[in-house]
Amino acid sequence: MENKARTMAIVFSTLGLIFMMAMAFQVLPYKYAIFAGVSCFFLAGMCRRFMARRQ
């Protein structure tokens, strides 16, 4: 379970970074990219907190 939570946190962080970069290169409209990026960073933090509580 710990590995799965850590992997999900890494995946969400990476997705958040990709969405932010997509906004910077104007691939996505900034409103959608900011929302998606912040949401992914938020979910990554939740996964990390879940992982810390389980230990």
C-alpha cells in the first residue's frame, strides 16, 4: 500500500508539472491548465499525507 501511495504521489506531481508547462507553452488555455495543475499537486499532497499516516 505504501508503494502504491508513493507512486500515485509521484504521478500526480508529474502531471501537475506537465499541466503547468502546457500552460507556459500555450498548449492548453491557462484557466484549465492552472486548475488541472493545482488539482494534481493537491492530490499528490493528499497521497503523501495518507502515506505518512499509515506509518
